[in-house]
Amino acid sequence: MHHLLFYSHATAAAERLISSSSSRSFLRNTYKRNIHASHKTHQAAAGKRNKDLFTPSPFKRSDKINIDDKFTVQRDLREGDNTYGIRRYLLLPRTNDNDDPTLKPNIIASINANKNILFGAQLHAKQSGSGEDYIADYFAACEPLLDIAKEDASINGQQVQALAALNGLCSWVTECLDRDGEGSEVLTSLLHGEQPNTLLDNDKEEQVENRGASGSSNRRARQNVKSQSAKIILNNESDRILMLDAIRAIATGIPRPGHSVVGQGTYRDGAEGWKSLAWEYSNLATVPVDASNGVTGLEEVSLYKSRDGEVAKIEHLASVEAQYLSVAGGAMARMFFV
């Protein structure tokens, strides 16, 4: 799987959604041990909290923070001096400290942000070898970057959120369809004409869970995370077939019978079922990542989960880029850090 290509499309899509509302072995051998030496939050992102809801930015004195003697995090503002607008957090080697500023920096990893929303956590180094190697590199580089980005995104007292790509969703749905729904409760129910008890409707009944502040130095007191858990009501057999045909078309890219393209009508007819499948798929993300379970493409969800992120809802058609539609049907997971 071309991880970098998928993430570039997903990152660009997430940026639009928010606006409208060196080599792999070199990284592993040179960087990972130092970055991964401790799971504790870097001191720049773990300072004492003020008594009110506002916390100072870790970049208050400089747009660069040295993690250790080998790595630095740089904040790259994209809207002039607006420190809470569109921006990027870049993990760079300290060797860039005295480089010619006109040269392109050697970016190891990056995370994008707009206000209190993080998105597009990406490993930039080229990778080869097994999927396990890629996952290890991704977490080694992105975890310390995320710690600091989270802290900076909370400076105005707003709860930090993230938009995570769901690469591989279409492949997973297709495989479950080929196995008569095996692996997915949602598809099993739809295929066999049962009322799905795991289908989600983001506009219906919501359960609000109060999360305490204990157990994490980065956790704000009494965060509320909305966890949707409602049923889709299928009025008759034709509704079930209509939704199932739309889901199959979205997953495979093959138009429904009588249609020449997978168009807006298909995404509309399959919307609630596809969001439910995306929710189900997002919950396959594990911490640590289990690369042996055959599920690939959920590393960004797992990354945010590793720092107390929880999936709160699915954004339908968050991206309409052709490439991202083909791998995830346009869906992204909105997550809240608790």
C-alpha cells in the first residue's frame, strides 16, 4: 500500500473540511531508539497547567522545540502570524539547525492543524520492507510530534480534536462482502435481512460519557465525548436492498445495476450504512497496532488512540478526491482527546 500517496490525499481533504466548518532504514536505525526511549510526554508538552482552562503554547518563546540532542519540532504557520490558524508541526533532525535556510528541510514526520483540530499525521521518509516496519517507524516519529501538537492546539481552552483517515475501508468492506458478511456485524445483518443493532445514525440518539481527569497528565477534567449508538430503521425490504447495493458500489467502485457511475445518488443512498461500516472499521484500530490481523490503513486512528483519543463520529464524504473515495469512500473519523 502506498501510504504516502493515501495520506497526501486524506490530508488535503481534511484541511478543506476544517476550513469549511531520508530512507526507512535510516529512520529506524538512527532515530527510533532516541524518539521511542520513553512514552512520557515531552517536558515542553507536560508543564504545569494554569488554574483556568488556558495553557501557554509550548512555542511561546520559539517556533522550534528541541526534543533531545537529535530531534527538533518546528511549527510552520500558514496564515501569517496567526498561531491558531492553519499550521504544520514538523519533526526534523537537529542537523538542520545550522543549515542554509534556503534549503528544503529534511522532514521526518508532520502533523497538520487548524485551530483545535489535528489531522494528516504522516511519515515522510520513504519506506520499504514489511508493514510492521512501516508501523514502527510511523509511531516512533509521530508520537512525540503529537504530544507537542496536542498541547499547542489546546491553548485557547478548547477540547482538542482530530480527523483521522480510514485508508483501507473499501477493501475491508469488499472482503467482508465476499465472505457473506463475515467480519462485519453491520454487513451480516444487512445481507441476511436482520435489523442491524450496530448501525449508527449520527443525527439520532447519543450517549454522553463523562471522562475523569485521572490516569493521564494530558487529560482535562470532566471531558464529554459524544458516542453515537443508534439504530437505522429500514422500513422495508426495498430499503435494505437499496442500501446494500449502494454500499457494494461505494466499496468496489462498480456502479449499481442501471447506473453508469458511482455518483452522488449512490453515496446518498448508502450514507447511513457506510457511516456505520466506517465506525465499525475505525474500532478495529488497536494500541499497539496489531499488524497480524490483516487490517491496514488505521495507523492514524491508532496513533490518536495511543494519546487518549476516542472516535466520536464519522464524517461522511469528508473528502471527494477520487483517490480517497476509492480507498475509504470519502469517510473520516472525528476523534476527541479525553
